[in-house]
Amino acid sequence: MKENEKIQGEEIVDLNHLIKIRRDKLEELEQKGKNPFEVTKYDRTHTAKQIKQKFIELENIDVSVAGRIIAKRIMGKAAFCTIQDCDEKIQSYVSINDLGEEQYKEFKTYDIGDIIGIKGFVFKTKTEEISVHAKEIILLSKSLKPLPEKFHGLKDTDLRYRQRYVDLIVNPEVKDTFLIRSKIIKEIRQVLDEKGYLEVETPILNTISGGATARPFTTHHHTLDINMYLRIALELNLKRLIVGGIDKVYELGRVFRNEGMDIRHNPEFTMLELYASYQDYNDMMEITEEIFVRAAKKVLGTTKITYQGQEIDLTPSWKRITMIEAIKEVTGIDFNEINSDEQALKIAKEQGIEVPKLKETRGDIISIFFDEYVEKTLIQPTFIYDYPVEISPLAKRSKKDTRLTERFEVFIGGREYGNAFTELNDPIDQHERFKKQVEAREAGDDEAGMMDEDYINALEIGLPPTGGLGIGIDRLVMLLTDQASIRDVLLFPTMKPLNNA
């Protein structure tokens, strides 16, 4: 037997032994008629944070607090225990003289992880620690498994993601990331509400996968006996509302893409999409800057941040450069001088770039060159605009070059954070682009879009000139909390089931 297997086996034996001890304690309590799981309510007067903030007015005043035991030190007829609640930790002094012999004896059997309620008065110990002098303690819920730090701590990231509830207990600083996430989302809503946008909700299940280029999740509706798709974007339904006369609209919601998983991608993630009548992609650049700047100032108090060791300045105005110009800056290759698919493919081969069979157009190759050479160099906030029409089926063509579209993506720290268009509102052009997507799909591209006849019908009713923007909320939270992995900003990231699950 290998040494690590031996250690692991010993830990399992120890764990099972400790679980048995806890279950025995529960059984003893039940035999005494004190089942802790029967407690339905406990009236707290204060949280730990409130007591510490208001100590002067609360000193010697009776309070009641509740939380999970995270430390306990017995000293004969007196003890100290520390509980952790929703805010932070607070210590309690417990003695046999205050509780009585029977209750104090029961308190000594409580385990780390048990949830208790404490009534007593606020005071400071000789070491100046704000504490609660307990007069009464009640067990509110029995923890039947020990917390993981009893063995090896909860440092294993895989286990942390699978058991986020334990992660939040053992590593309370993790909660800060999710508090910041909530503040960012509130600030985004504040920005859009101030500008007159209406927040709406649109269907997650759709009969057509559309609004982006991605492989969808498929499910089946038994009553209707039809296949349905979890949405890969919010776009098409929101633009239907613009057609219906809602001039400014947005949605913050989950979208789902049946694609690979890595530190930047999770199969389900949160998107902000917003649309405004009578605006274009230049207006969307302005609101993108405002959202990022307002969020940064709200949670960090500055627009100068550090992300994974890189100094980044979010102060407007951000650099703006076309995709073709950006490629030329980095590689010296000017796709304005390359006018055919054959020429583009030749250049790609000369550079040793592999081009998939279904992507052998000039526009696709421009995109491949950008991904290969440029994206990683864009550390400071940069708007890359005027994307090829082949990779932008929902964006309006550029007046300067009809092979391009009025589309941009925003890059920070070598990563993409948002995507925006001047929306295509020509139903004839849109129908032709959908047809090309269908052809690509039939040729084996399972990320290509589908024909959406109802959306074409909506465009035929009339979509006004419209600007649209999508921002990945999870990536924005990663940026402003300096997290390297998307899993660290999702409370419950998607995980592969364990073999013994």
C-alpha cells in the first residue's frame, strides 16, 4: 500500500469514528427529549458585527446571538467558545455558575460545527476582546459531520467547489467575493435604471437556438413532444421587445452553452444584454465604459486595479482600433490588401495557422489571426471594432466596407469581456445570413445558428436603428475581485460527478 493511500485510509477511519460519536450524542439528546432538529425558531437581537460596532451602547446590555461553533476551550468550570454568524465571529464566556451544572455539562458535549443560540450581556475580557457573557445556551442544530479542517483543511479547490457550503464556513473570506458580486450587479442595475432602461425576463427554454454562435443544450418537452433548447443568448427576444416599442430594455440572466470548460468558461453563466433604440455601437462603447468604471469605483473605490499581477487602468477613454488594424499592428499583415478567400488562406498557411474546412473564408481567417496573435496582447481596456460579416450574423454591415460589420468586443488583460453591435434591422439581409448559418450547420458546424422565421417576421414589422451590448458578468466579477478562475466567482460551478456520487 502506498503511503498516501495509507494516510487517506486512516483519515476515513478517524472520520467515521467521529461521525459515530456525534450520532451517539444526538441519540442521547433525543432520549432526554432534547432533539435539536425540532427547534423551529430563535429570536436574535443582534449579529456579531452589530455588537462590535455598537459596543459602547451595548456594554452590559442583554443580547441574544446565534451561529456556528468554530472554536471551544474548556477550563474546568468555565469555558470560552467562538461562534460565526452571517457577518463575523464573536466570543462567548460560559461558566457553570451562570448556566447551572446540567446545562454546562450539556454545553461541554457540543461539537465544533454545532449551531447554538446564546443569551447574555455584552462585555470586554481582560484582553479587551468584545464578548457575550452567556446566561443561557441552546443547541439549535447538531452538526453530524466534523468540519474538514479537523483533518486536512479545505484547500483542495475541487472539494471547495463541490461543497461550497463547507468552503464558506471554513474559508469565510470566500464570502467577500460574492458580496462584491452582488454589489457589482446592483450598480449595473443602478446605471441602467438611471438611463431609463426597463429590466425584463425572457424565456430560458426556446424552440430555436439563436442569438449567438454556440452549441446549445437540448431537452425535450413531453407534452408538446418537441425538442427545445436552453438559451445561448438573450438577444433575439430582447430585440423583439424593441420592435414592440420598448425603447430601452435589458436583462441580467443565465445563459447556457454546451461547450468546453476551463478557467474562463462554465456551461452556465450570467450575461447582461441591453438594447436601445436609435443608438449604434459607438453609444454602446460609451455605456460599456460607464458600467465598468461605476462598478470598479463602487467596489474598489478606484479605476486603477491589479488583475493577476497586471496593472490595469479603467479610466476612460479606452483605446479604439479596428480588428484589421490591430492585426497589422501586431503581425504586419494588412488584410485590407487581401481581397479573396484564396489569398487569405494562402497567408494563413504561410504563417502555419491551421484553418478548419468550414472556416476558409477571408472573414473567418481574419478572426483566426486575431485570436492567435492579438487578443493576448490587449492588456489595457481596448475596443476592437469592425468585425467580418462571416462571424457577425446579427450585426449591421459597415458603410465603409460591406464585408465588415458595426460590431465591437472589449478586451482587458488579454480577455474578452463584452460584445456589441449596431443591430442588423434589414430582414432580407438577416434572412440571407440565417440561411448561411443553416448551411454551415447542415455541413457539420454544430455551433452555427438556426433559421428563426418569427424573428425575421419581427424585422419585417420594423426594428428601428438599435444598439445592443452583452457583458459577461462572471468575467467582470473575476476582474474586480482578482480571481483567476470563473469557478471562484460562481457559488455552484458545474462539476463532473464523482465516481461514487
